[in-house]
Amino acid sequence: MPDVTLTTLQSLKQNGEKIAMLTCYDATYAHAACQAGVDVLLVGDSLGMVLQGHDSTLPVSVEEMAYHTACVKRGNQGALIVTDLPFMAYATTEQALNNSAKLMQAGAHMVKLEGAGWLAEPIRLLAERGVPVCAHLGLTPQAVNILGGYKVQGRQEAQARQMRADAMALEQAGAAMLLLECVPSELAAEITQAVKIPVIGIGAGSATDGQVLVQHDMLGLSLSGRAPKFVRNFMEGQGSIQGAFSAYVQAVKDGSFPAAEHGFSA
Ligand code: KIV
């Protein structure tokens, strides 16, 4: 059992204290992130891009996610571990159940699924069977070929209305947490107010209950040499990775990250 549980995250939301989440793919970085006070470690399928060098997250397998989850578990010191179900690993409810079991048995405390309203069914089945789920809305990188690129989502009123409705429906279905990626700050603030479960943002402004960044991005490491607008390089002014992780946690907790310049308007 981790020290940080769903109850911890719920109370952080209720008390208006920010949740610091960071992607993590191995034991040593998990240890360093925990030392810095990170609440939630996300074993993201972003590992397909930042570790494996692919140009999308689509090639990542369930076995690879389970392997990295087991690595993170060995270095974890009390954080809640959330692991992504990768592309097509939850296309049917049977796959969602079987593949979530593999990730939970590898050490995840929660699984994350990308999508929209259609996630209600797998979320309900998983939650009923003891698997907490984080629903990822907005820019969902596994759907990059449908979205036509890594673009801000929810700018048009109809899209924004749909995202609000999806968030409420997924909470109703039993989602334990929401993650909003690249969503206008105002819309993310409305969704955060509207649901009782914790909402984590990435490129979603400062009003969400917590923040997440991809570890390589916040350390200033990138294969393309370009960082997304919503990223701050936390290595600046720090002499070590440990220092950068601590600066990130502090900035999330005191609300100084993200600043207005890291967000998107409608
Ligand atoms: O895979 C990942 O790292 C993610 C983050 C971008 C939130 O889903």
C-alpha cells in the first residue's frame, strides 16, 4: 500500500492543496522523485517517445508498460503509481480487464485510459473489480492520427461542452481521477470545479488540482530540441536532477507553476 492513496488525493483537492505528479520509468528516478515529494508517479506511454525514440506512443506494448511499472515500483517510496494502458490495450472491455490486471500485478495502483465518453463502460467495469482509473481527456496522444497532430482541444464551444459532459459522465461511471492535456485554462478550471474527483493538468492552466509533466521535458531534455509551450525547464538554476525535481514539486505546491504563459486560451 503506498503512503499516498486515493483518499490522500481527495483530501488534497478538498483542502485546496496542489498535487505534484511526474512521469517516471525506472527505479532510480522513482526514488529521486519520491525524495523530492512527488505525490503521484505516472508510468506514461510517453516512454515510447522519450525512452524508445518513436515519433508517437502507438508502438508501446502492455509488456513494456508492465516492465517499467515493475522498475518504478522497486524505487518507489510511498507515491501512488499510475500506469498507462497503451494504444489498443483497452479496445474491448475484455482487453481492458486483462491488461489492467497485468499492470496492477506489476505494481500500478491505478491505470490511465485515454478517450472520451466511451470510456464510461470500461471505467465502470474496472472500478467494480477493484481497479482505480484515471481518465485522460483533451489531447489524447494515442489518437494523434485522428486529431491531426498534437493540438489544443476544446477551443470550440461544442467541443468544450462535450468535454464537460464527458468529464461528468466518467466521474459518474467511477473514474477516480481525471487528467486534462492541452485544454484551454478556463475550460480546465470549469471542469475542475464541476467534478469531485482530483483533476490533474498538463497544458491546462493553473486551476486544476494538480500538475503533471514528462520528466525529460522538465529536465530540459528533448530529441527534437523544442519544448512544448506548457513546459518549464526546472534544471535552470539547479545543479542536479534531484534539485530540479524538488523545484518542480515546490513550484506546483506553491502555485508558481504553471504561470499564465504556460496555458492556452480558448
Ligand atoms: O504518457 C504520458 O506521459 C502522459 C502525460 C503526457 C500526461 O500521458
